[in-house]
Amino acid sequence: MENFEFYNPTRLVFGKGMIAKLGELIPADRRVMITFGGGSVKRNGIYDQVKAAMTGHDFIEFWGIEPNPAVETLRKAIDLGKAEKIDFLLAVGGGSVIDGTKLIAAGMLYDGDAWDLVLKRDYSDGIPFGTVLTLPATGSEMNNGAVISRQESQEKYDFYTNYPVFSILDPEATFSLPPKQVSCGLTDTFIHVLEQYLTTCGQSRIMDRWAEGILQTIIEITPKIKKDQCDYDLMADFMMAATMGLNGFVAMGVTQDWVTHMIGHELTALHGITHGATLAIVCPGTMKVLREQKGDKILQYGERVWGITEGSRDERIDAAIDRTEQFFRSLGLNTRLGEEQIGEETIAEIERRFNARHATYGEAHNVNGAVARRILEACR
Ligand code: NZQ
Ligand code: ZN
């Protein structure tokens, strides 16, 4: 196990009816701006619950943070927040609203343009914020990351700032999710764990078992959720899996990959494909191209997560990659670039972008533009 520090200050408030606690969680003397997406919370009753819980608090609303939150929108929220002297933010929505709110929180205490903050990558000044999560996937409710897009230049980058002070997770808030978002959320959760697990063997037994536990849970609940996404206990496990999958918990003392994510962000930036859907396409390609380097860990994953024990080393690696791709297909997601009508032009652009930024992604720091090209070609 490598040396590490673990710090996660977010208070998790979990369960049915817990949105009612908002009033206690936000200090009464704060002037609050509540941030929302496109309106799903008005249709599923979450907005009414939030408003009721905020009775007596001084608050304004900002609507319209889109999926893959755009700096163009977030600048408007920062301007409004500054004009209204806001000193606390409450994000109500999925990863996009929460990520966007992280940039707003930082932008409130920054004089320059919000995109400069994204390019700085790390900025830990900012006003405090809490969240009400409506979509399990990103882990943004309990981490300090945000992924921000700039529509003007079709760019999308990760950015690191403060953690939410608290996050309320009510599984009932997920019952209204469109099935495609459920599929993408399950896939995103699964691949977050793979990014922190499918690297090097023998670094930590405890991290391996925790990671495998989350992967096995996702595999177990997926077909059941597809039959009934209004089952409280199933969605509770999904929510916890997503939060624990990317809050630093399975990353302690182990190396991390994130190549699938870095390529996936480019597919979203260039083609607008939903985040989880990009990962379902890229992940099998990453496993194929890096099968030598990751081979021992893929064998462990195949055996412990999928029960693959028969065949030669190569056959077992093939089987593990195949089972992973079939899992994403069972969720109704595409797993090939061709199915999204994406070809050489995009591959060349991603190779060019990785080379321009001197990319050295992955646990071995060896994924540059040329390797990204090979991965994308394996996803055709
Ligand atoms: O905008 P509204 O109307 O609320 O609708 C949203 C949106 O259209 C809808 N939705 C959310 N909760 C719902 C619901 N519809 C019905 N019922 C509900 N309960 O779902 C749509 C997608 O929402 P979005 O927030 O975009 O999805 P997700 O949570 O998957 O977030 C994706 C963003 O997070 C980033 C991604 O790159 C992407 O930009 N990520 C953030 C990470 C982080 N902060 O650590 C890590 C991830 O790897 C990821 O990159
Ligand atoms: Zn992700």
C-alpha cells in the first residue's frame, strides 16, 4: 500500500424524508442561492419538498444548469450570486447541477473569469454549499471534483475545489429517473470503481475487496433495478454504491487509471454523448489495448467479480473483457463508436488534443495521443 491521506468532510444525510432536514443543515443567517437543472425536480415533487424545508430561510433560485454544465451558464449564476450577496449555495439535482455549483461557489470568491478557475484545476477558496442528490452516478455529492464544459470551444475538463458541507441522499428522489439515466448512472459507478481498481495487483487486499464488493453489488442489483426502479432498497444500494465509488474510499493507497474517463470526456465535448454512455464505449477498448500491463488484475477481476476460472490466461482475459462489454449492453447502452456514427475524424481530433496537452494518463503514465488512438480504434 502506498502512503496516503484521507479526508472527507461531507456530512451524509441518507434516507426517506430527509430533505426535511435542510432547514437545520443550513445556518439560519445565510443568504442562500438554490441551483437547479432543467426542471425534473418540479415534476417529481423534490422542488416542493425543498421549498417546504427552506421555509424561514432567505433564498433565491437559479435554474438551467444543463447536463455537462457549461461555463457560459455558470458565469450567469456567479454574477447573480455576487449581485445578491449570496453566502451559501444549495445544489438540487444530479452531478451536473452539483459540479456546476462547485464552480459557482469558487467563482463567488474569485475576481477573474470562471474558465480561468477551471484551467487552474485546483482552487479551494469558495463559499460553502450543500446538495440534494437526485441521480446516483458521479459521486460529486461527496467529493471535491467537478467536470466543466466550455461550449464555445467544445472542451470539457476536471476541476478540484471544496467538498459539499452536507449531501442529502433520498433514494425516493431517483424513482423518476429516465431509464437511460439509470443505465448511465450504473455504468458510471461501475467504471469509477474500475478506474481505481483495474490497475496493479497486490497493492492492498482491503481496497481490492471493497472495490470488488461495489462491483458485485452493481452487478447484482442491475437486472432487478431494470425490472423495478421504484424499489427503495435497490435504489438505496445503488445510491450508496455511487457515493462510495468516488469519494476517495476505494482509492486509499492504490494507483489509479482514469484513461477511460479522459477519452470519454472528449467524446462528450465533441459529440454531446451522455457521460456514462461514453464510458461504456471506451472501457472495453481500454482493457483490450492495456491487457498486458493490466493482465494480472484483469484475471483477478474476472475470477472474483465474474467467476471466470476456466481457460488459458489469454482466454480468461478475453472472457473478462467480454463479460464487461456484455454487462453494458445488458443496460441497453452502445459499446462501439460505429453505433454512434463516430469514426476517424474524431479519433484524429482526440489524438491531436492529447498530444497538444502532452498527455501521460493512466496508472503507468503511458497513455498519450498514440495510445488513445489505439484504444479508440479498438472501440470501433
Ligand atoms: O436537469 P434536470 O431537469 O434536473 O434533468 C436531469 C438531466 O437531464 C435528469 N435528472 C436528474 N435527476 C433526475 C432527473 N430526471 C428525473 N428524475 C430525477 N430524479 O437527468 C439528466 C442528467 O443529469 P446529470 O446531472 O447531467 O447526470 P449525472 O449525474 O450523470 O452528471 C453528469 C455530469 O457529471 C460529470 C460528468 O462528466 C457530467 O458532466 N461527472 C462528475 C464527476 C465528479 N464530480 O466527480 C465524476 C464523473 O466521472 C463525471 O465525469
Ligand atoms: Zn464518471
